[in-house]
Amino acid sequence: MEKTIKWRLAQYLELIWWKQYLQKKSKADYLAWKKDYWNNLLKKLPLTTPFPKTATVLDAGCGPAGMFIALHKSYQVTALDPLLDRYETEVPHFSKQDYPQVNFHALPIELLEGSENYEVVCCMNVINHVVNIQQSMDTLVRVLQKGGLFLLTIDAHNYAFFKHLFRTIPGDMLHPHQYDLKEYERMMTSRGVQLEASILIKEEFFFDHYLLVGRKA
């Protein structure tokens, strides 16, 4: 019950954050910048882990400008986020009609059904926003095909003291879950995902931002 309340509050604050963040940004300029951001992130993948030319792709927790905006029409993309309907009505930068090739679902990760449906699963800076992080990880691995590529970006705690402090008090209301890099890596490897790389994207005081690259065994 407590986790659900924290998640609902985090979702409410997430919507407010996006509206405030984008209110003075031009739609065209922001989306062009974000598309470049995703393409540059994909260039960081190890040469041994290429992003397939065509693939079935899940963009889990996509937000209003997720990985889906950078994927070519040759991909079969499913994008899901529980706030999608709110984004479409309250955030001018997002419209499903702009991406007719994408199959959108206003759905939390935990409620995604099926198994081994996708060759690539992307969960970009989202996994610490969910209600149940363990169930969400189970779901993401379940829907990934064997040999499929798993891309996970995370904010990983740098200090155990602040990690435990943020778990105890509402120090980071947008993110109900607080973990360090090794804990996130174990969430992947304990579920049969072979970790191919942990790539540092950005350094900050409390958290460092990483791209974890895995392959389902």
C-alpha cells in the first residue's frame, strides 16, 4: 500500500516536472535535441553489441520523448507508459499521431503481458519510477527474446549513506526506489541476463548515470 502511494505521488510529480521542463521549449527544437541524445547514446554501445537494423523493440516507460522518437520506421516499436494519455492532452510536445509506426499503450511495466515478444527491450531512466521494481524487472526479461538486447539506463547511488537515507526519508520524491550500480547489475544478472557493459553517461554527486547493456542468455 505504501509503495503504491509513493508511486502515485511520483507519477503526479513526474507529469508536473515534464510540463514545467518543456513549457518554454520549442517542440521542434526539443525533439531534435532529444533525438540526437538517443542516437548518441546508441553510439556508446560496444561494437560487440550492435543495435539490430530491424527489430521488434519495446520502449518501456517511454515518457513523451522516449527512444521511440529516434528509431527508424523499419523497427516494430511498442512504447508504453502509464502517463501517455495525460502527456497527449497536457504536453504539447507529444502526440501519438506524430509516430504512426509506434504502437502506444498507456500501461505500467508490471501489467505488460506476453513472453519473448521483443528482440530489444529499452528501459531508459525509468526502472526506479515503477511501483514494484522486482516485478518490473521480471516482466522486462520475460518479454525479451533469448539472445535479445536489454538496454537499461539508471541513476545509481554513489554513497551508501545517502542511498539508505533516501530510502528512509522522501529525499527524492520522483524516484520511489534507490539503488547503487552493483544492485542494478545484479537485478539483470540474477534473471539470466549477461551483462556486456556498464557505461558511465554522466557523473553527479549523489548519483552517476549509467547505461547497462545486457543480453538474455
